[in-house]
Amino acid sequence: QEQLVASGGGSVQAGGSLRLSCAASGFTYSDNCMAWFRQRPGKEREGVAAINTGGGKIYYADSVKGRFTTPYDNAKNTLYLQLDNLEPEDTAMYYCGAARYGECLVRSGPGARLVVGKNLDAWGQGTLVTGAS
């Protein structure tokens, strides 16, 4: 059975950095959609970044472009989210999700949000990131 284990959250001062990890296991296909989402206090869940692990394009929400990156380590089956230059507005519970197969089918949503069109089959537990002002 597919499983995702997320880790790496914490509290940092504004301008600091954190790295989140999402370790995947039980997936049959190595080319699939993996993505990061976050839910800020009082707001709906939103897409942060998405990647087609077979070597396709990486997508970022406009709000994190230039500050976050999401490298994938194929040997470890682990997706990372590198958060640099954190802002208080980045404070949120962060989640990773993955599909059993297929690309992310990313499109732009209202307010230039990142929307992952692919149904995701597995979710990691949330990890809390706090960007202190």
C-alpha cells in the first residue's frame, strides 16, 4: 500500500530556511505526480508546488516562486520542499500528496493559484511550519 511520511517542520525567524521531506513507499510506478500543499490559519488548502517525478516540469505557486524549490531524489523516493527566505505568511500546515501514476495536470486557478488536477491517492501527515516575524 502506498504511504507518504512527511517530516521537517519547525519554527524559524523571517528570512530563515527549512527543508521538508516526503518519503514515499509502496508505489509501483516511478513516474508519477507528487505535490506539496499548505493550509494557512483560517484559509483553504492551497497548492504550493508540484512535480512529475519522471523528469517533467516542476510547478510553483506564484506566492512561493523564487523562494521555494522542490527537488526529488529518485534513489530515495523522497520529495523535498526547500523553503528559503520564509515569511510570516508562510506559516501553515504543509502536506505532501502523490498519485499512483500519471502527471499532475497542473493549471492556474483563481488568484493565480496552483491547482493540481490529478486525483492524489496518498497523503502524508501534515508538518507545521511557522515563520516568526
